[in-house]
Amino acid sequence: MTNLDDLLVKTSRTFALSIPLLPEPCRREVTIAYLLFRIADTFEDAAAWPKSDRRSALADFASLLRSPNPERAQELTVRWTAARPIDHDGYMELLAATPAVLSALIECEPRARAIVTRHALRTTEGMATVVERTDARGNLHLRDVQDLRDYCYIVAGIVGELLTELFLLHGPQLVGVQRALEDNAVAFGEALQLVNILKDADDDAEDGRVFLPSRDERGPIFALAREDLARAQRYVSALHEAEAPSGFLAFTALPVMLAKATLDRVEAFGPGAKIERAEVFGMMADLEKALVARENPLAMA
């Protein structure tokens, strides 16, 4: 039997820390959503494949999301793994487990399943448009800030919208802050993605993925990331104001704390700069203290 939590650990960093903080059934639903998004992202990242193969894989995956079929899923999985789209053992293990992840999706409560399916499909179709823009070598070059924001929406802004719908589904007490959550959901996802792009800029460029202008022209991107992080803090504050389950607060606050610290480090030392493991554990301890005291975990951020 496929262990979804094990796949999460093998394919994620921040989300492997934050998703387990969620209460059930939201924890399992978000785990499934993350894994589905990661499968689509694996095809979008598969620069070793011709553009036509990447488009085809995304189209086939979209068809499975629309109409899950175990036999078809197994057939496609065998084909995908044999062609090895990416050199990452964790992603390849996840790809092989596609039928199991889809089966887990089918088992979700119908309203949650509809939310996860709709947004996973939106991202999968959006990633197909990204692949369409790559050059003959499979490389992607974004043109400007708006182009970057459009990309971030496809891969992360939609995640913010998905999470918000699941939170509202499982947290009826959030109705009073629904507008605040919806207004800041996209910025929440965009903030985390922008920080990752700034941190990984050199590695991405080596892989042919140019998301940013030259180093001396990145000031507006750092400013946008900070603006988005401020809105992400407002998202978490709205959850706190509505007395959301502590797991919702922990899950959303931890990535924002990590992203803010990472952005400070990257702005000071350049791409590749990271926060140390001890700092991460310290943030998690601070977060736990705030939650026990029923305080806003980002009040001092």
C-alpha cells in the first residue's frame, strides 16, 4: 500500500514540515493535492523530454483528473516512468504511484474531492501553456515582472485559492473573514514561490529556466516578494482573528516565517543562501509557543 506521507517527505521540503501540522481530514486532502500538483510539475520540469512529450503527458494527466480510470492510469504510469522525465528518485517514485494518488483522491469527501480536482486541473492546464512557450531545447525565459507573476499564479497562486476553499469547507467559523482570506490567497502562494525563485535563481538558470532579470535589476522582484509576504501575514492574521483551528494557523504561518527569513538571507548573500536547520527548529518552537498562548504566530514577524 502506497504511503502518501512517505511520498510527501521524498518530494517536498517546506510542505513536508507544514502539512503534518494540519488537522484531519484537511491534512490528507492537502497531501493529495500537493502530490497531484507535484506530478504535473514533474512533466513541466521535464526538460530532457521533447516539448511534444511534455504536452502529451500533461494532457493525459489532465484527462485522468477529469475521469479517473485505474487501468488507464497504470498504463500511462508505466510509459512515463520508462521514459524517466526527470533525474530525481523521489519524483520518479511519486510518478510510479500516480494510480494510488488518484485512488486516494477518489476516496476523499465529495466536496473536498471536487475542490482538489478543479484546482489541480487548472494548474495542469496552465503548465501546458508554460511548456508551449519553451524553446527548442526546452528552456523557459520569462520576459518581465508580469510574466513572472502569471507563472507564479499557475504554479502557486492557484494553491492559495485551493487551500482557502478547503479551509472554508472545514472551518465554518471562518465565514466572517472569508473576504480577507480570498483577497490575500493568491499573494500567499505567490510570496512563497517568488522567494523560492530568488533563492534558486542560479540553479534554475543552469537548467535553462530564466525567471528573473540580471542580479542588479532584481530590486522590484524583492519588493514584490516583501509586499506579498505582508499580504500573506494578513492571511494568517485573518485565520487567527476568526479562531481557526490551530493546525490551520501552524500550516500557514510556518512557510511564511521560513520565506521571510530566506528572503532576508538571499537579499544579503545572493541566490543559494539558505537558513540553517537550527533556525528552522527555532522557528517551529516559537510557533508552537504562540499557538499554545493563542497568540498570532506572526504578530512579531
